[in-house]
Amino acid sequence: MKKFQLGEFEEVVMLTVGLLYNEAYGVAIKNEIELRLERKVSVGALQTALHRLEKKGLLKSWESEGNQERAGRPKRFFNITALGKQALEHAKTTRESLWKAIPQVVWEIKTSH
């Protein structure tokens, strides 16, 4: 199911868009990822991922009206599409399947490190 394959960062971005729901715009997405994952996110990497996910049909976007606080510039908000929901569900079930397939003995082995 190639159309549903997501990279790790793409999956994180999609999950964060879902988490923020109607408040998912660039800065909010970036801040939420940095807060929850305790990792820095470059604006360029995030914008590239958002654009790529929208191009794949997994996200859709719209612009708000500009306001004085933003010097008349609109915010671009994102939502997950139906296809995006399928992609996330596929990623979730695939990961769960892999986790469940790991033999219990792996968790019982003591490492020397």
C-alpha cells in the first residue's frame, strides 16, 4: 500500500494536525511537536512536509482572514483528509502488528551495555 506509506516525520506531523484539529497551523504544529517530542523542528522541514502531505491528498489547507496582529497576513490551517485518516490507520495497524510480532524473549534478554 505505497500510497499509505508515511515517513516518521510525516506521521508525527499528521498526528499533530489531528491533535490540534481546527487550530493546526504552522507555528502551532511546530510548537506542539517540539513540546511533545522534545526535539527541534525547523520551519523549512515542517513546511516541506505539510506541502508534501497536501500534495499527496493526506492533508487539506485553507487560509484564515488576515488580521492586524499579523500585519494583514493570513494563517494557513490544515486538516486531515479521509485519505489521510486511512494512511494514519494503516501506519498504526502496521506498527501494532510489528510490536506484537516481537517474541517475548527479546524483552527478557539482559543487555551488557
